Amino acid sequence: MSAHTTAARLDLRKRRASIIRGMANFMGGSAPAMANQIAEGFILLSANTLRGFTAGDLGALRGELDKLQREARAEVPPADDALANQARNRRIVRLASAMQVISHQLTARH
């Protein structure tokens, strides 16, 4: 194998790595989809879950979580419907917890 083809392959690998590193890796495909899955309890955030995210990705996800939290707080189930109140409160807690994990991740990086 010639040095030229080896260098070309190495260059191609570097370009692919930079493209993959530059892409957002939201579970579900996008920040709104991932935020919705977090709110529903399908995804639990941790420092390891957020390892590959950039500060911009984390900011976008936090914005979507904040929007969903405002919507959840605006929803007012009937006072006598305990199950609906519990579901609303669980959703709000999941969103608040995820926002706290993201805030910690953002402050730990700087």
C-alpha cells in the first residue's frame, strides 16, 4: 500500500470523526423528542448520559425541558382526581431533575 493511499484513508477517518463529534446525539433524534421522552420517564439523565453533548446541545435540551415544565405546571387536573395529580407531579419532578442534572453538567465543564 502506498503512502498516498494510507494518508488519504487517515484523512477520511479524521473527517468522519469530526463530523460524528460535531453532530448532536439526542436520543430520539432531536432535543424536543428527547425532552418529551424524559418527561414521560423513558429516559433518565445522568452525567454519563450527557457525556457526548456539547454546551450548545445541553442548552437546547434545557430550553425544551423548561418549555415542557411550564406546560406541565399550567395543566391543572381536577382536585378530586388523585391519579391525574400524581401523574402531573411526577412529570414536573422528572423535568426538574433533568434540568438540575444539565445545570450541574454545564457548570462542571467550565
